[in-house]
Amino acid sequence: MLAICFTFYRNTNHLQLIARYSRGLEKIFSNGDVYYGAFKGMIAHGKGKYTWSDGTVYEGDWEEGKMTGKGKIIWPSQTTYEGDFSGGYLHGFGTFIGSDGSIYRGSWKMNSQHGIGRKQYPNSDIYDGCWREGVREGSGRYAWSNGNVYIGNWKHGKMSGRGVMKWFNGDMFDGCWSHGLRHGSGFYRFADGSYYFGTWSKGLKDGPGTFYPAGNKHLSKLNLEGHKDKRQKQLSHDSSKDTEESVVPSVNRSLSDRISSSFRWGSGRFSHKTSSLDDDLGRSDSMIEMMSLDRSCIISHSSHDGQNELPDHRTVAYEREYMQGVLIKERIKNLSKLSHRSKQRLKFAKQVNRRSCVDIFEGHRSYYLMLSLQLGIRYTVGKITPVPMREVRSSDFGEQARIKMYFPRKGSQLTPPHNSIDFYWKDYCPMVFRNLRELFKLNAADYMMSICGDDGLRELSSPGKSGSIFYLSHDDRFVIKTLKKPELKVLLKMLPHYYDHVQAHDNTLITKFFGAHRITLRHGKKVRFIVMGNMFCTELHIHRRYDLKGSSHGRFTNKDDIDETTTLKDLDLTYEFHMDRLLHESLFRQLSLDSAFLESQQIIDYSLLLGLHFRAPEQLRSLLEHPDSLHKAENTNAAVDGRTGYCSFVQLFPLMRIVMNSQHTVRLDLDNITRPVSVTCVISQGELLIPPRGLLLVTHEPGSVSTTPGPHIRGNALKAYSIGNKEADLILPGTGRLRVQLGVNMPAQANHKIMQAETDSAEVELFEVYDVVLYLGIIDILQEYNMKKKIEHACKSLKYDPLSISVVEPKIYSKRFITFLEKIFPRQP
């Protein structure tokens, strides 16, 4: 249907006939159009009927020559709309019946489905919720004709945000969605009562998670039954409301009360071609995602004596890790043995009282802090942006270069009223940070929308060791961290040199700073903030995070404290990373420049933040088999046919396990083979035919990679030796094409040595090999080597090895930092 905006024909020269009747006038135009109805002067006004020459008919109210008020229009295709019009547009509330049998009943704006509405598709699917620009946007409920139901958030017509999906077989997923696929954290409840808690990436399980079998005692502690009952009531409540709609157009009775109270209103452009979700999710039945894999993978684990021991499902959980849907690792956790220790740890955590800025924000204070931060940033960025660009001056640096403003709750002549508490705002070095944002190719509007938009900020679940509060922007592009007063002083002191350094080096790995601010609350309490780029802003799932300083004392993490969000330390890292020769050279050239800069500023205690995204190799994608085949694999045993050299076995992966001796002979290791997924490989005369890697470097094509603005938009594409010293893109099969930059989307092979032995007088080493994508950068650069740190170094040196502790002189720290990184990123021969 074309957009419509009709105005009454005013040109009387085209009038062929005017016949006067007791109930109105009839006008026939030269193009064959006919109007019959009331007039005001020479234009249509009041009730009237207009018939176009193509057969389209409108009958209803007119005002000043335009369709305005109540009316009905019928197109030649028998598509109809009956409802409100304004200024010639479908505007207000109305019912649209398409020629394909689809029915939309709800709100409109300027010919667009806008606000709250209900649409029934030709295949009998029903969407009941919010619309924007003719597509599903906001909160809504979608019911498939086969019985599947989704309730949650939508964006651009697809399930995005938090939502609950219930399948016709009783399975249910409650968690995060993106572009119509499960993406983020959530839990999956099976029809038999078992649960899987974990993370998903683009519809596949990706990262660590925990599976609880049905009847597990721990489930009752999670209060999932109450959660399930609440969701069930919502699902059944909406279903009953679907049958209660009145035939008479009425906004108040068109939707369930629950949806009406929670939906947002939008605006947009009408398109009657809005498709049902079956067009996007043509495999809605398969969205169960072969979830029975979780249950069928609960198999017996062999004991040393060859007997099978079946775990008690009521007291155990299965800790698992996936890579793009492939099960990599599994560990059985006995909840009955760990419950007491977990309770003690939780009790201790509750008793901990951090003496830091966190103490200020109990209850709603942290929320007020977030609102105040958004108000202040919106004000200062809006104030500084119209100022013409210029080179920074010496007067732009230092504590005296600032913008100060008072934000009373009721508002003032210069500030708007707000819902936070009264506060004073200070913005440090506004011109410098404005130029830095321009230098980092960050648009002011994008910056404000990310931090100050309606979606707001989200506070990270646990403060850091320092007691700082961390906020993350809704699009994951920016991290906001509270600072101590000495840290702010160091930042302002080094800012002129920092500005020069990042201006001279496009590919710097040092944290990108976008703003420094201070909020003063009642009673004079002050909270200082720094806005930084998020180094892990990527659609790829970060499976491991490491904070690497190069020191060894205390640089490990208790295994019982490790979860998905844990940032591991130096001694926890068991990998070596091998990368393209030119990528390696570029990395260490910049690392040397950045560490030399920090050394010149007398900075210590900085670290390399390293994120690893593991790739499941293509030959393992067959492990995403159909559910029907999963039960067959349950009783599969490892076997080797010596006649054919064909090996079929089941194991908890590494992606590739090889044994290399001093003669560089490579063979498959068949020791300690466990379960639960099957793998096939070919052995030829004792050598493993290693499959091709799952990462591919290709020549950079600017038009083929994403140019979405983000914290990594600045920086050159890197050259790779393996493609002839040309700028490189990284292709991830099944995922996409990424631009390779320093510290961003860097491909590597991670080697993990897991044993050493002596065999026939030749050293034999067993390795696990992984394809990984690296994300890295230098963080925590605001600790100066001052008198306090010198005293700390002297005291600790009496008890520990002086070179093993973190606090050392800047020159020694820098050298140790680079030396350590050279060990984990060895140079290629």
C-alpha cells in the first residue's frame, strides 16, 4: 500500500459538473474522481464520500479539504482501513485489513503503525504490543500458531533485550535476546524440570554454564518455581485476553492490562508488509535448539576400575563450557559438599564493609549517582560542543580548567528539573577531552546517546578490589569508573603528556579517556569519575579475561572463586599465543612505546587486560547434531580400527590435542579419553592430519567490514605477513568479517602445554591447541610511584623476592612487563 495523504481538489477548472442536492454537493473531476458530500465554501468539509478513478473509495469526515476525523477507505485490492484520520493521514486508532487476510487493530501515526496495536498474520500468528515505524518495537507478546509464545522486548521487528520464550513442548527460555536469537545471559528450563544457566551468542551456548537435572535440591533455593508460576500467569493471562477483545474499536479494551501498563509509545512509518516471525524464524520448532543435548549429555563417567558410577542428580550440578554451541569441558559439582563452604563465603561477603566511595551509596544512592552523572555529562558536552574547534592551550589543562554548575532538583535558569538529589557538578579540562573525543573519532551525539540515552547505564554487579563503582553504557561502548582523589590528581598531572602521546600514536594500546568529572553531594561528599572506552566492546563472546602485570607474588585466583565474570591473573595463564609475524611486530612495537611513556610519567601497577574469544573449529560443527542423534551417542565407546586407521572417540575437548617429540613427529593422544561428544579424525601412519584452522586472514576491504562507531574506530588496519604484507581482515566462518586492529580482532593460536615426559630418551610434550581472537589494552595507568609506594616496596622486599612483587621502580616495572609478555607472545622464527 502506498502512503496516502489526500487533499480535496481545489482547482475549479477541472470541475465538469456540480449538481446541487438537498443533502450535499457532487463534484466530478476531469480525471474521473468524484466527491459527494458537504462543503465549506469550495472545499470539502463535514461528511463526504470521495471515489478515485482507480476504484479507491473513502467515506467519512473531512476538514478544510482533508480527511480528518472518523472514516473508512477501501482500496481496489479490497484492503480496508476504518478508524481515525488526521490531515489526510491514517492517524489515531483504527483497524487495517490487508488483502492477504492480515488484521492490524491499534494506534497509527502519519500512516505508520505506531504505539500499541494487535496484528494477526495470515498464518494465524498474533503479535500484541508496541510498534514503531511499522515494525515491532518495545514490549510485546508474539504467539505462534503452533503454540510457541514470546513475551518481552523487541527492536527493529526482532526479539531484542530481555524476554521469555515458551515452546509448545513445555520448554522455556528466560534471558537476553538480540536480532531474534538468544544472546547474553539467561536460563533454559526443560519440560521435565531440569535447568541450564549460562550465556548464549547468536543463538548458541557460548561460555560457561551450569546444568541442574530435574529434581535437584538446589533448584528450590533459587525460587524458580515462584518465577515459573509468575511467568505462567502472564502467559495464560495474555492468552485469555486475546479472546476478550471487543469488536467495537476501543483503545482501552484492545490489549491486556499488563501489556498496556508496560508498553512504550513510538512513532514511525506504515508498512503493511510487516511479516510474521515465521519469515524470520522459519525454524521456530527448531528453536528448541537441540536443547535435549544438555540432558542426554548427563552420562556415566568411568572410574579407574572400569566401573560406572551414576551421580545422584539431586545433589550434583554439571559445570560446562561451550564454544559456539560445542561442549568443550564439563565438571561435576557436588552441591551437598560445597553448600556449607558457599554459605560461609556468602556470609563473609555480606559482612565485608568496604571503606570507599561505595559506602556513600547504599539503597537508592547509586541510582541517584547515575542520574546525576548523566545530567552532568549531557550539560557539559552540550555546552562545549558548539564551541569552535581549536588547538588546546596550556590553560586548558590542570584543575583550574573546569566547568562548574549547581543542579537543584527543582531546576534553575540554566539547568532542568530532575529526579535525582541536589548536587554540584564539575567537569575537568572540558576542551581537552572534547578534542580527545574528536581525536578518537567519537561523535558528540553518539557519546551522549550511549551514556545519557533512555536506556541509561547499568551498574556492574561487583565493585573492583579498590571499592570503585563501575557503570557500563547500554551499548557496552563505555566504562565509567569512580576514582580516588590521588588518582584524579595523577590524571590531571599527566594529561598534557597523555594528549601528546595518543595524538602521535593512532594505535596506542593505552586506555582511551573521554571525560573526567566530579559530583559533590550533600554534606560535602565528593565522587570523582573517569569515562573510558570498553576494550571488550565486541559481539564475540569473551570466554577468558586476564589482568597481566608481569609480577608473580599473589598473582593467582582461587579456583572456587572463578566464574564467568572473573578476571584471572598472571599465574592463572597457561597459554602461549602464536600470531602472524607482522602482527607480532606491530604489537610489541606499540607495547614498547606505551610502556616507555608510562615509565617517563613514573607510573607503575598498570597491566595488560587480555580477553580471549575461543573458536570451535569447523570440523566440530557436526557436534551440533539433531536431538534424535544425541541419545545414540550416549553409549558410544572409543575405538580404533587398525586396518583402516579410522579413529572414532568421545572426549571433553581441547579443540586439538597433539603429541610432539624431538623429531617433530605428531601423533594423536588417545590417553585419558572421556566423554560426552564424539569426534572423528583420520590417522595416517601414526600422524594426525591436523584440520585447517577456523580463522582466516584476508586482504582488507574497507567496504566489507563494519564501520559502526565505537571505542575501536580509531587506528589503522594492520598488515599481515601471511597475506603478503597487506592490510588484513579476519574472517570467522559462520560469524562475519572483522577489521584487524592493534588490540582488536587479532587472530592467534593458543597453545597449552599439559604434560612433559621422557620416552625413549626423547622429550615428549603434550599440547592443546586453540584458535582464539584476542582483545587487549593497557589499563590502570593512574598509580604514581610516590613516597607511599617506595615505602611499600621497601617493606615487602624484606619479606618477598623484590622482583616478584608488583610495587617496583618504574624502569624495572616496564622492563619486567615487556619481558613477561614476550614469554606469552613468543616471536615466530
